[in-house]
Amino acid sequence: MYDAQLLDMVECDLAWGTATDMCIEFTVKAQGVTKIYCIPGNAGTDSLDKVQNVSDVSLADHRTVTAFAREHGVSMVIPGSEGPLVDGIESFCRERGLQCFGPTSDAAILEGSKVFAKVR
């Protein structure tokens, strides 16, 4: 899943929900992942090794998310739900030199808005 250039990776997952928990559980086992911060996290992610839930950072506040990522040495932000992606977290991170795994806001709207997808 990750190449050798991302060894000693610390990531920040922005998400909630069962599917996201499963992805995080898989990511914890990936070679080179040393720590995962989950914003906001839940009881499922709290029980995983290498995972720290972060409940005092809002997913809706991109500035706080990116400041947290920089302060904690996060090498990749992974939004796990469409909300932050539709709101532009990918480009916000990229413009500040942070890697973000996810589509642009324009692409994310296909998943985030069923009305948009039906109208187009």
C-alpha cells in the first residue's frame, strides 16, 4: 500500500464510521506506519495499536487540522469521509505542503452530493 519513501509515516485520518475503522485497522498493520491520529476517532479506533483519537480538533476547520498535522509530524492526511473532501481539505493540505490522499473538491462532490451526481 505504501512505498519505501513513506517509511516512518505518521498519518492523520479524518473520519468516522465502521468502514473507516476497518481501513484504519488495515493501515495500522502497514509497514512503516508508526502512528495514526484519528479525528475525531471512536471506541473502535481507540482500541487499535498505534492509534490516538483526537476529539478536540474539528474536521470542519481545515486550518486547525493542518496545524495539528504539522505540529505532530504527520506525513499524510487521509480523509475517510466525503465531507472534508467536498469542503476542500485535499487542496488546502496540498497548498500547505502536506500530502493528502483523496480527490479534489470538484471530484469529491460526485460522492458527496447525490443531487449533483443525478443532475449531471
